[in-house]
Amino acid sequence: MPACFSGDCGMCTICCGGNEAVTHIITDRPFPEDTDTPQPLPVDTWGLYQEMVATSNLYRWNVGIVCRKWDILTMKLIRRNHYFELYKDGGVMHQIRESHIEFLKGCTKESFIYGAKRCLKTPTYSIHMAIENGDVDINQLGGKVVCSGGGLFDLDTMKKSMNLGNEEYENYFDKFKLYLSELKNKMAEYDVELGQYCRGCHDFPSEIRYGGEIYTFTDDTRAVCDDPECCLMTHCMLNWDGVNTGSDKKSFPCYTGKNPPEKDSYYYGYLVGQIPIYTREKTHELCLLCILKDTP
């Protein structure tokens, strides 16, 4: 029965399952009735192949762009959901914060070191936040806290600095000016400046022997000198303009006089972080001036 040579054109009744004879579709490029006759190949077969590969690559590239956009969107949604799960009320971060607060409430004995065997070490910023938000009362705290990353947070000195009178604060403001001048002069002897990267610079010492122990220079900007007077002076500069306590945002009564420093505590916090500090296995730190003061 006559039918077209193509079995998948979808137009003839034979192709569609019918049984009536149909005539061939006449086009402007008729094919021979004998489909077994080999057709002549195009002259530029390599050009056709390159065109096919280029079209295939373009398709894969366009599909890849869409897939990559969906991948990026998916990852952002996953990270956002993960962040919400961590920081929502009752989430992991909330539980960790509550754990730090309960731990700090138990730190009440002066000069005692807390948290040495605690797996979940308290970051320094968590201690500041707990005090600023009124979660703990600084006047009820005491001792030293082992912080994450090493080092001790001196609650005794912070409590003392936050309860000084205005005249005592002004005295430490003047001391800090003199301290900075002496520190810059001492660093100039090693041909370095305050704020400059000191490790390996000229003759700047990387290790200093003090009290029969070796103290090593540290780049940790959180470290503060543990000399009692130097530490108290530093805390005064870091907290002189007060912190917020409680939801009513009342300021803790630090310095309230009429002769404040030239800058706020954020500026001095950055400045204190540039002071060269030497540590003994992260259990005791001394600044450059204090460690050289009694060193022969």
C-alpha cells in the first residue's frame, strides 16, 4: 500500500495507524522513491560537525547557567535556614549563651581561676555582652575566667575599674598618656612604631626571660597586661564611658566627670590591641614596658 517513506512524520494515515492509501507529500525537494539509494554527502562535513558541537556546547552552557543559579539559590536558602535555626529563641546559640551566663554567675571568688576544665570556653565578647545586657551583676562577680582561644579574663580588675571615682579615673587617664609616651620611646629603640607589625622586625625581641620564665611575643589583640596597676589603667580606658546594663539601657556609672579623655572607649580598645604583649603559655601576659621594667 503506498505510503510516505518516513515512519514518524505523524501526518499520513499509514503512520497514524490508518489503512487508507495516501499520496506522497510533495515538497520543493522531492526524494527518490527508492529510499535505499545512498544520498550524496554534504561537501563540508567538518564544518557541519563543528556547527553541531558549537550548538551542543551552547545548549549545555545555557543549561549550566540555569543550574548554577539554582545551586546558588539553594545554598543561600540552606545557609539562611541554618542561621535561623541557630539563632532563634531556644536555638543552639541561645542555649550556649544561657550556659555562659549561668557559668559566669558562679564566678564569685576573687583571684580564683574558673573554667580551666570547662569544655565550652567563654569568649571575651560573651562576658562583655552578659555584663552590658545586665544578665550578670559585675559587683557579684570575681576571679579570672579561662576564655576560648586561651588567656584569662580578669573579672576582679574589671569590677574595680567600673567602681572607681571620677578623680581616680582622671588619674589613670593621665597615667595612660605617660604610658603611651614611654611605650613609643621604648619601641623606637627597636626601630618600630606603635601599630606596626613587630614580629621579626629588626632587633625587636620575640622572647624575653622574666622571673625565670620565657615569655613569647603574641599577636593576640585581646591580650591585656596582667600587671595589677597596668591592667587597671587599661580597663579604665576601655570602660570609662560606661556600658549599658539591662533592657532599660541605663549606663553603668563609670566616669561622670568633666575631664574625659579625647577619644571614646572604642578608640582606646583598638589602641590597646596594638600594644606589644608577651605571654607565658597564655596564663600570664605582660606588656613590653612591664616585662622590661624588672628585667636586667
